[in-house]
Amino acid sequence: MRVFICAIAASIVALASAGDAYADAQEGERYFTVMGSYIDDDKDRNVDDGINGGQFGFGWAFNKYLNVEALYMAGRGNGSPDEAHTGIGVDLQAVFRRDQRFSPYVFGGIGTFKIDPDGQSDSEDTMLSGGLGFYLDLFSTNMSLRGEWRNRTDKVRPTSLTDNLFSLGLQLPFGDGGPKWVDSDGDGVSDSLDRCPNTPAGTAVDSYGCELDSDGDGVKDSMDQCPNTPAGVRVDSNGCPMDSDGDGVPDGTDKCPNTPRGAEVDADGCELDSDGDGVVDRLDECPDTPQGAPVDNRGCEVEGEYVLEGVNFESNSDRLLAGATNVLDDVVVTLKRYPDIRFEVAGHTDSDGSAEYNESLSARRAQTVHDYLAANGIDVSRMTVRGYGEVQPIADNSTSAGKAQNRRVALNVVED
């Protein structure tokens, strides 16, 4: 029984340590096996159980799953009288996991069994048997440990008798057949275990034969241009952190993720604003405004008279022309940024027409701007309205260009 316990222990070790080498003969190979046996004899034989037998065999792995094996077994029972047992037969084995280090199998067989009692005549008849076993590769060599349980029934005597044989021994393949260990891509992992069978020569691989990805970003080390990206960071096909706007700052730390291509940015990925006025350098038309000075959307200081360029009206009317509201919308943004600024909305005209009419027209145009600003959230308490008519020209009224400059609406910042 001790042999059987050892066989079970060997099976457990084999299952826990399956590796890269093959245990059983590969397809097309022959093999020789020799095993010692603990025989648990049928009680009706009247002999003692014990390690008192053995088994020899020659086999052939004729396809991927099946072995055929010719065997000779012998044993001797200590009883009254002592008797020798011999058997010759053929087994058919179904092998599982042939290309692994541990390969279990089941089998069935038929043969002839002979009993030779001391002082009596020989008896011989049919023998049937079946059971299960395992192969375990030893040290990645061609030699394998083999363990087996066999249930054997013979019909030598008038009543069939059944024995249990627990065998342990060695198996050695020989002859032509499949190689014991194949590594087609030369990465050190056998083809049977290689999940990535075509890795380039010289590439470092894991135990499954796949290229290493040391930082776990999904890009193989051989292609990873940024090999130490932090865990969880999204990367591009080169293994580098994603930089969607191409500003050189990875998305994970980019506080301004949609900067225009080519714009200069700081360490946070935001466009530079050298004078700190809230208008980025790329859009700042007045790049050196004093620190803290209120500026418009162009980055220019809001002080004195601030002409609303582009705010134009229909001829002899206070109705805004198309495009004027875009300018006024920018003005609204600026005024909301500086809620403490108070100002006068001032209307001006050129010198054409009577002075009285021009004053009235300029006042109505200034009121139109006032009303638009108020409707878009600018507190009316911050604004006053005045029409100056033609009395404050900023250009020569004798030219068309000068007259165009004089027809204007401006914001005059009121100092406290």
C-alpha cells in the first residue's frame, strides 16, 4: 500500500509543478517501461498482499491521443501453497495532455494469465484489465516517472478472481517521433505553452512567451518609447501618455486640454500670458499692459475714451448694422470681468447736417448701445448716456476718412 500512497503523492506534486517539458512519448515514438507492483490479491487466492510483482512493457504512441502497449507482468504470492503468476497482454491507452509535463491516462486491455502453484500443474486462461495512471517528466529529460492502478480479472479457476495492482516505475521513449521540446520562435518557451508564438528573436518574454510590458500600459517593451508611464495613464501607440492637443503636456496633467496646435504653453499645458492680464499672448494686441490694469478681450487697457470699433449704424438711424452686436458681446464680457468700472456711453457724429440734429442722433445711438449692454447683464447703475454730436471730432471732417472716424460710439471710463 505504501507504493500506492507514493504514487498519489507524486501525482499531486506533478499537478502543482506542470512545466515546459513533455512526460509521455510523443506521436510516432516507441517506449520501454518497467515498474514494480504492490499486489492486492483477491482474498480467494489465499496469498499475502505485498510488493511482490512487476511489469515490463513496450509501447507505441500511434497518434495524438492513443498508445498501444504490449506488456509482461509477473508476481509471486506467499500462501499455501506458494504460487507464481505471469501475464502477457495488450493495452490500449487514452492519454490526456500528452504535450504537458504531467500526462494522465486511462486504459483497458486483454491477455492471458497463468498460475504456477508449487507442486501442482500449471493453469492458464483469459485475463482482462483496466485502470488509470500518469506520466511525469523527470528533470526535462526523456525519462518519465510512471504510476498506475490496474484492476485485473482472470478466469483461470472456476470462479473469476480480481486483483488490484499499484505500480510505480520509469518509462523511456526511443525511436523516431515528435520532438520532446519545441520552441519555434526561440524565446525559451515551448510551443505547447507559448501564447505568442511569433515573437521576434532576442525579445524578452514572460512565462507565456509574450513580449514583456513592464509598465502595464498595453504596449510591448520593444515598442514602448515611454517605458515607465504610471499605472492607469492612457497612452498612445508608442506607449507615451496621450497628448490630445499636441502641446507637450500629457492629458492627465493638462489643465488646458484644447490649446491650439503650435501655441506656447506653460507646465500646466495652458497658453502663456506674459503680462498676466488674462489674455493669452497669442491674442494679446497690447502685450505689456500694467499689472492689474483692466483690459478688453484684445488685452488692451480700458481707460479714458474706449472707442467701440465696428459698432456702426444705418444711415441717419440708431439701428445697429450687422456685425455690431459681435463687438458689443465682447464688450459685455470685458465689463463683467471688471464689475467696479463705471463709464459713460458717448455718441459722436461728423459735421454733416445741423449741430442740433447731430446731437440728437448721437444721443439716440449711445442709448441703443446702453440698452444692448443692459439687456445682456450690465448693471444700468454703472452707465450714463450722452450725445456729443459733432463737437468732439478726433479726425478732419473735411475728408471722408476723417468723417468716418468721427462717427463713433465710445465708452468713457469715469474715475472715482
